[in-house]
Amino acid sequence: MDTLLHRFGSLIKGTIKGFDRIIFKGNLRPIAYALGMQSFLMAQGVLNKNYKEWVTKQSSLIIENANEYSQKACGKDIIYIPSCNIRKEELAHEEQRKHGINEGLIGVWSCLESCTTFRSKYDAKAGYPQLKAEKSRCKHLYFYFDHNDYGFMSIRLQTWAPYNIQIALNGREWLRRSLDKKNCKYIIHGNKFLHIDDYELAQQLLDEQLNSNWENMLSGFSKDVFPSMSDILGDEMKYYWTLWQSEIAKDYIFNDPDSLKPLMDNFLRHALITGNSERVLKYMGRPVKKNGQPHLLSNPELLTRVNLWHDGMRIRHWVDQNSVKFYNEQNVLRFEMTMNNPKKYLIHRHTEGQKKSESKKLLPMRKGIADINVRAKVSNDRINCFTEHISTVSDKTSIEKIMEKITEPLIVKSKRFRGLDIMGKDMELLKSIADPIFDVGFITNKALQNKLSGSTWSKKMTGKKLSSRISRHLSLLRTHGIIRKLPNQRKYVLTDKGQKITTALHALLSASTEDLIKCAA
């Protein structure tokens, strides 16, 4: 059950969840490294010492074809951008408004940017020039479209070998085009839908995006902007596609902005009570300034930020290059999971080259397009965890009712488990498992060791002794229904009951005596 929707259903007219921004990267694996590129040139009869001449010639051909494509599709030549710091997307939107382009290619821009490429260098040991990978600068082409099927999108092509390509789509833009085809009316602001006539249809269309043939779609885009690829590299060369960055967003569309704004104060206060950047950084052993801001020596991988966002406020938790956030804009409350590093999540899958008839193994999630569906599922699970955590802000259940029974001993399978001392010896443990970094990641023994090492709760234990103590207490928390274990993994997440208990504990510890007396009255 969606607790947030259940609590504020009278103020919400609809919800949708699905892709927001998704960025794919394509690389040509056979020539992505120096020896591979060298072998390719040898097969083409090109000497290593002539590499620069060869790659410059191919680059000119790519740019010439792109210019012809631009002239044919939108009647303009390639537009040169003097600085790589200029936002190309804003230029494309401005060009679109200026010329009233509603469909097709908006324009092509070129810019000199850093890249990974190759250089021919004399190798004294080998006795002849060899290719070496290096960081350099070359011309990149940016193609911006308002696609008939996918809406506003962009493609970035590197004009020097190994010809890396990046394709950026937006799930909400994709939905906009799909709703147009279904003649479903809507009101949109940026990439936020302020109103949709048929929310059920919109959700169905978002779900169908996951069933796309990603390989055919992305390869089709690459052929449009790189038509000379087969002439330069041959018909056998194909791009290997990875989902470099994904954003899954869940939107609660309120009746109007006035219905949402009063709630945001409570949401933000609740989020700040249960976690801020100072607490997260301290728990992870990172230095913090007196004002609570990250020290220059801090590792920015673990961070909580609160800032103004458009016409509302945004709070964001970063962990291991992944983040969850929520913010308001107009009448939309958005919860979003951004995933840059899927390796932190274990899934059941086949290894590369393994037969489908063989059993799957528990392995890190990949960036490849084969894991897109499970990546979306994991992201949705993290969002659901975050929304459940925030939804407890309006829970009117008394502290007594929330805490009842967990302070009493339990007997399970003839084994006695003691009750929890929530304001005494178990308080630090409960505060630790409620840390907002677990809204993105999972509760593990190792993570709790890092948090609790040196605390009063740890009793100066370290290593195996501390690990054993934490294991016993994780078992105790599971028995009381505060956490649950993930199948076939040594990872845990808070249950609904656990969310309420830890939230109530934080609120109780943060409130003054005067506040508590007022609430009781």
C-alpha cells in the first residue's frame, strides 16, 4: 500500500512513476583500447605512424556527413560553440522556440571537448611506433531532436576514434509524445505533468517503456548521426550499450500548489530531524566543520543536501554515487532515485556467456541494457522506502501504541528474546538503523560497525567481537519485526513498523519538553 497516497488521498488527484532522465553510452569494444585499435588498423593496411592522418580524414568525413544531415533535416549548418561550459540544451530549447520547431531535428552543434583517444608514439622496446591511449581534446557533435516518438532528446558523438556516443532520453518527454498519440489531454510544465486526464493510461504507457527493444532503438539513432560508420569501420562493428545514468521518478500530483505547500514544511522538517549532512558525515567518520558543512577533507560520496529548487525546496541524500531526493514544483511532489553506480546492488543473473539453462548467480548489477528492468525495480523499491519514511510525518498514532509490545520479551520457537530498551541501551542502535543513507542502500553488519565503533553501545569492542554483538542484535530486531532480511543476502531493510518506531524515536529526542506538553494537551 502507498502510505503517502493513503494519508493525503483527498489532496492528490493522481500519481505516476517511471523513467525521467536516462543516459546511454555506446562504445565499440574491439577498438576501445590501444591494442584493439592497432589490430584494426593493421587489418585495414594502415601503419601506426599514419594513425593521425587516418583519424583526421575520418573525422572530416563524419563532420561533413553531419553538416549535410543538418542542412537536409532543418536547413541549417552545424553551429560552432566556442566554450564547452555553455549549456547546449538551453541553446537547443532557444532555437526550438525561435523557429517554432515541433518535431524532428532542432539543430547540430559542435564543440571542442576533452576525450579519450589514441596517439602514435615511438616505442624503443618494440622498435617501431605503437598506439597509446591518452586524454586529448577533439570536436564533438551534439544533435538535438524533438522526436516524434521520444520527445526532446540529444545525441553526442565523438569525431575521433574510438567514436564514443552518448544518447540522452527523458521518460516524461517520451510519455508526452505517447499521450499525444492517444489523444489524452494534459498540462505540462518542464518535465512535470501538472494534470493528466487519464492517469491509469499514463502509468500504462510509462510501464510499456520498459519493454522497449533498446538495442534496435539505440542502434537506429547511431546510424542516423553516424552514417559513415560501416564505411570507416566495416559492417561487423557494433556499439555495446550501457545505461550510464538513470533517474526513476514518482510524482504525486496534488489538486493545486496550495494543497502541497503547507505539507512541504512538515516533510522537510521531518527529513531534517531524521537526517542531515552533519550526522551522516559524522557517522561515516568524515570531518565536519562547526557549522555542519562538509570539511574540505570529507569524502563527498556520503552527503545530505537541502536547497532551493525552482519554486520549492529539495532534500537529497547521496550514497556511493547514487541518490534519492524529493522536492516540490507547482502542484507536483516528486520522489526520485538517481543511479550512477549499480554495482552496489546484488541481483540474480547469468554471467556473460553463460547458458540460459544454467542456474543464475547472485552478482553485482551491471550497467548494460540487459539489466534495465531489474534496475528500474531496485530504483522503485528505494523510492517506496523513501516515501514510506516521509509518510510517517503525519502519523497521529500515539507513541505508546507505536512502542507497545517491542519493550516486552518474546518467545519464538521455545527461544526467549528480550524486549527492547528504546530509551536506554538500544537507543543508539535504533538511531543508527534509521540513518537516511539506508534509504538508498541496505543495512549490513559492516555498515553498522562503521557507525557504532567507538560509541557507548559498542562497549569498546572491535573486529569480530563487535561484529558478533551486531549480529545478535540484528536477530533481535528481526524478531520484533523492525527489520527484514533480503532473500539470500546478508542485507536488511526497515519494515513499516521499523520506520514508525525509528521516526517516533527521532521526533521524541528532537522535541523540547514544551513541545511534548503541547502535543499531549
